[in-house]
Amino acid sequence: MTLASSIPSTERPWWRLLEPHHWFVLIIASGAWFFDCLDQRLFSLARIPALTSLMNLPAANVGVQSYAKVVTAYFLCGWAVGGMTFGSLGDKFGRARMLTVSILTYAVFTSLSFFSTSKVDFTVYRCLTGLGIGGVFGLAVSLIAETVPAGARPHALGLLQILSAFGNISAALIKMGMDALESANVLKAHESWRCLFLVGAIPASILALIIWRVKEPEPWLDLKARGLLPKGSIFAPYSRLLADTRWRKNLVIGGLIASTGVIGLWGIAEYSPDLQRAVFGAYYQKKAAPSEVQPMVNWTINCAYILTQLGAAVGMWLFTRVAASTGRRLAFTIGYALALVTTFLVFWKMNSPIDAYWMTPLMGAAQLSLFAGFSIYLPELFPSQLRSTGVSFCYNVGRLAAAAGSFYSSILSKKVYGNYPSPQPLRYAAMTMCAIFLIGLLTLPFAPETRGKPLP
């Protein structure tokens, strides 16, 4: 029996269970997810400025706001397809090898986003970037889960997600630096968004060279030596998951749990900067000269985003502690309930920078705590020869659902609530979408509790 599949030990702190090779894999795989999240957030922060420039319309224009959701939906579709494809390939050809290819894919197409000349090619590049980004999570999580000792597994996987928050913070700091350079006329006005995508691509390319040296985990190598890896097309692992009652049930439960959180983040919370842009703009127009308004708005949005991610890091740490000590289902129950309340509060009551500074960290702590749960829980639902496929499917089918959520949110804000003055359509659409968290809560009674059990 390997270390990764043995019963957890509680005699020593989890970090003392890790040997140098475990730390190397944890740092490299977490670094891959760090840069993956960096690119995601750069897109979130650059989305409106890019479309404002490419469509030659003001940021507050309903057409820009609506098309931003369309671009996000295509990005998520690419993410979902790439994730489910690379997940299957990871089971067939190795987690580390496919992780390298995945990172190189998103690095190349993120770089090409720099050269966008219209909203159409920008959308295409972001969709193709999503293919690479989508592969990282399932591969990195499977690599860590099968490498580190069982007693350290939930903490190591929770740490992967905690570090992702600092990838998001790095994106905000980079955006603030680009805004400052634009304000100082070092960069061309309304064009700094292009540089953001280059910044996201360069370190990812370097990391891919390092990951190539990472050894595959022992459980996967053992299955390969025994000829037990999935054979045939990339659909073969999915056929095997669906053919077994236990894995099929876990696939449905894991997919529902992850989809709820992913829709909550990408179908609702990711539009909080858009709401902030409208709210802060109106706020500062009453207090500052016209030329000062936009720099102040940009600065405040970035500060709110950093606070949100600091809240997220705390929330993911707390989720990991609860999941490891008490149980996965209880941690998810608390997380979904708080996500529902805090997200509704942000879109209902946020009317000033001060509101954002205390509300959005609460939303980040609640919503993003769930993603620590996805890292910990999803690999515990599937066997080694199908783990990368199962984890990637559950996590990334949520992207398709989130893409549908983005389209639906766009319809709500434009067709249903479109007659209200800005930013009320965005508020009402998000508040309506918060009902999605109830699906997660309703799924949990059917979810198996995996705390203290070996990997399948």
C-alpha cells in the first residue's frame, strides 16, 4: 500500500509527513494553479477595458456589459472542453506530462490575446486560452493527491487553493501597476489591458519547463506497469466511470456540488467588479474632478479585489480545517449557506467603496472556501486509473453550467431587468442567480463522507 492510500495519521503535524519530493511536487503543482488563477483574474480585470477599447464604447454601456458576459461564457466553454479532454488524457498518458501541455496551451493563447483587433478575435483567443486553463486543476489535484501521504492530503490540497488566492492578488497588483503606467502616459491610453495578457503568459511558459521534470505518482506508474490504465479513445475513461454504479453516482454528485460553486463564482461574483465600476463611478463623480474619477475607480476596484482574495484565503483555510477535523459535508454545508447570504448582500447593498471594503471579503471567504473543498473532496470520489478524468469532469462540467449561467445572467440583466437604470439590472440579475447555491445544499445529503478513508 502506498503512502498516498494509507489511513491518515494524526500523530504529527501534516507538514512533517512531507519529504523533499512531496514538497517539490506540491510546490510545482500549486505553482501551476497559481499562474492559472493569475491568468483567470487578469481576464476578469481586463475584460471590460478590453471590450471598451475594441468596441469603442464607454465601459458603462449596456452593450459592453452584456458582451462581457458573452466573452466569459465562451471562455468557460473552452475551459470546460479543455478540462474534460486533458483530464482523460492525464489518466491515459500521465498527470505531469499533460499538465505541461495544458500550461503551454494557455500561455500561447493568452499571448495572442495581446494582438486582438476586434471583439470577435478577442473572444476566440479567450475561448482557446480556456482549453489550456481547464486542464490544470484536475491534473494538479490528482498529482498531489496521489503523491503526498494520506495524513497530509486534505491540508496539501487546501493549500493549493489558498495559494491560488495569492495568484489572484498578484493579478490585481499587476493591474494596478498597469493603470499607474497608463495614467503616467507610459502606456497608451486604454491599451494597458494588452500588456496584462503578456504578463500572464511568460511565467507560465517557464513553469512548463520545470513541470516536465516532475515524476508521475506511484499509483499511476503501478497501474501503467500492470496494464490497467484506460485504453482506447479519450472517451474510454468516461465509459468506465459510467459503467460502474459507484463511480457513476459520485460523478453526478461531484458534478452537482462543483457546478454550484463554479456558477456562483463565474456566473455571479465575477461581475462584482462591473457593479463596482458603476457604483464607484457615480460615487466619485460627486467628490472629484472628472479627470480624477476613472483612476480613483480603478484603484478602488483593485483594492476591493485584493481584500476579497485575502478573505478568500482565510475562508479556504477555515474550510480545510473543518473538512479535515469534522467532515467534508459539514464544511460544504456551512460554505454554501454563507455563500448564499454574503453574495446576495453584496449585490443588494453595496453602494460605496466603504461597503465594498467590508462586504466583498466576506463574499470571497464564503464563495471561494468551497473551492478548497473541491480540491480536497473530488479526488476522494474516484479510483486512481480514473481520478484525473473524474475530478476534471466534475470541476469542468461546472464551467459549461457557468457559461449557461453567464448567458442567462446576460438575458436577465438585458431583457428582464433591462428597463431599470444602471446598475440595477446587474444587481437584480445577480440576486436572482443566487438561488443556485440551494442546489449545492440539496445535493449534500446524498454525498458520501470521505473523511478518514483511504483514496479509492
